[in-house]
Amino acid sequence: MTPRAAHRLTLEDGHRWLRVADAAWEDPLDASYADRAGGRWNAAGDGPTLYLNADLATARAQIARMLEGTAIDPEDLRDDAPYVLVVAVLPSRQRVADATTDTGLVALGLPRTYPRRARSGPVPWRDCRRAARAVRAEGLRGVLARSAARDGGRELAWFPARGARATAQGEPLPFAAWRHETELASLT
């Protein structure tokens, strides 16, 4: 499928986005790391990208996703595991591409079944990266997508404008504080 003009939406101002981070990271809201390493929605060198979760259940599901292929079950992690949760707010009026609806996915050249292919397996990262390059070319600030880690979840690959940053809301929360919580309000 070939991408065409993205189905656009404006993110809700003041939404508290969640970033799962390693406790050792100096700046968990630094979008330049993904530009060096690459990710689902950006190849190395495509530009700064910050990966965020729209809700707590999706953030927790990221831990399981990060541990895929290892012998570690997330339930076996100790409360002092090196994962923290950073609550962040983005600058206002962020226009992004929609990868949550069938209309948005088709516009990006992705299957309506995203994050899976219609017949088998996950949608390859190369397809997401191709779509994201078109989104950047349109001047949009990211892709709001169905979560690859949790059915019904939402993830944001945010492409900050030059000089723009996500703002942390409080201190990073240690793993013990959020690993079993069901809503963010109980944490703050």
C-alpha cells in the first residue's frame, strides 16, 4: 500500500502521556536517543522521536513487550526492577497522523488490521517507518497508533519540532509504584 495524505488529528492539550524508561537514563524524555537507535516509527537518522503511551495499562504492557524473547516473565520482576514511569505533557496544538482508525491506517498505507497483517504476523517496522517518513514530510508532529503491546491501547511516536520538549510532571515513578496500578490518578 502506498501512503497518501495522512488523516490528521490534534492531540488533547494537557494529556498526561506516559514514558516507560530505564531508571539509569539521564533524560528519559530525550527524543534524540530514538533518532540514533531507531524504533518502530523511525529508522536511525530519521529525526528525534519520543515513544509514549496514552494510558497506564499500555505502559505496563510495554514491559512485557520489552521482555519478549527473554526467559523473564514480567510477573517475576522484583519491585526494584530498573523501570520507571515518567508522566509527561507535550506542547499544545500537536497535529499528528491517525493510525488508530481504519481511515487513518489506510491513508498511511497500513492494513486496517494494524498492528498485525491481515493474514499473518505483525506489520513490519519498515512499513511503519515508510508511513512515518511521509507524516514527517507533511509537517505533522507524530503518529498516534494502535498499541502493538496491548489490544485497545494507544501509543504515540512524537516527532518534536526543533527546540520543543515534553515536560515531565513530577519525578519518575519507581516500578513498585505503578506495576500493579489500574489508573494513573492513584499514582499522582
